[in-house]
Amino acid sequence: MLMNYKADIAKDPIMHSIYFLLLLEGPKCEGWVDAADRWLCHVVEDPSMIPQRSNTWKELEKCFKEAFSDYAERERAQDKLKKLKMKNNNLDEYLAAFETQALCADIDMNDHTNL
């Protein structure tokens, strides 16, 4: 969507949401997409369903993240960080692995206690 940020589809939260739903395929998300599509039809009929200071896309994105988030990802990343060791004095590889896992673990890399 960022590539087309000036296009109408990116500017309109409902069109943005419909486009997103069209991209989701497969049996693991089919039921969720159907429910989201029904919800979207209700929102079009009654826009007051959307909280103030929000929009259709923000609400759909929030629901998607709640439905499909990997809640164990953070814990796995923290475990990987605890076990992370530098190999063959390769600092660049170690830092890249640290940054990747720190982002997944939602760790503040500027906090000296984490370093």
C-alpha cells in the first residue's frame, strides 16, 4: 500500500480493508476473512460502529493481529537471546542475530542492562 499511497485505494480505509481481505487465501484464514467481510458490510451500513479517532482499516488490522499473532514468538526470541553466543569472533553475525531476536522479543536495545 505504501507504493500506492497516493491512490484512492490507499486513502480510503474501507477500500484498503477490502484489498487486504482479497489478498488473504487458504483454509487457515478462510473463516476469519468471511467474518471480517460480514463485519465490513455492517460498518459500511453503520459507520458509528468504528470508535472515534479510528477507522475501518485500523480496526481490521487490530482484529487481524489479535487473531493471527504468534504469542509465543516473544518468549522464543528471549530464549534465543539467552543462548546467543559469538562464534569464530564474528561480531557482525552476532550483532545481526542479537538485533533480530531483540526486535522479536520487544527489547529496548538502547537500555544498557539489555546489552
